[in-house]
Amino acid sequence: AAALADPDNPPLTEVELDRLESARRVRRARAATGLSQARFAAAFRINIGRLRDLEQGRTQADSALLAYLTVILTEPEAVARALATGGA
């Protein structure tokens, strides 16, 4: 009750919690590859500024990007092959 009443430290909103969960998912996918932000962004054709914003929780990934990250997490070689053969 005291925490909820503290005006200097309000609880996170649902939107803020969703953004933090999105950031964790993005960081987890990148960490699984062992790549830096710059190399991950280049390898998987994700804008580096967008990747940084996502990882820092400034923006939230949409469902398409979350799906793409899931594929990267489970089949990174398949994604790399698809991108190398012209799949833009």
C-alpha cells in the first residue's frame, strides 16, 4: 500500500510492462546469437537505431518483429540462408 501511495515511484503501467517484456525478448534473441547490436542488426537487416530503442525499452516490438525474432532464435542459420539468397 505504501508503494502504491508513493508519488515519486508509481507502479509501472501495463504499457510500460509490455515494453519491458518486449525489450527482454529482443535482447534474448540477440544474446542467443552472440552478436553485438551492430552485427545482429546488419546480419538480420534490422535498423540499428530501432534495435537499440527496442532493447532499451523506448519502443515496443510489433507482432511481426516478435515473430521474426522467434524464427531468428530458433533457426538463425535458415534466416541467414534466406537473406543471403535474396530474400529481402
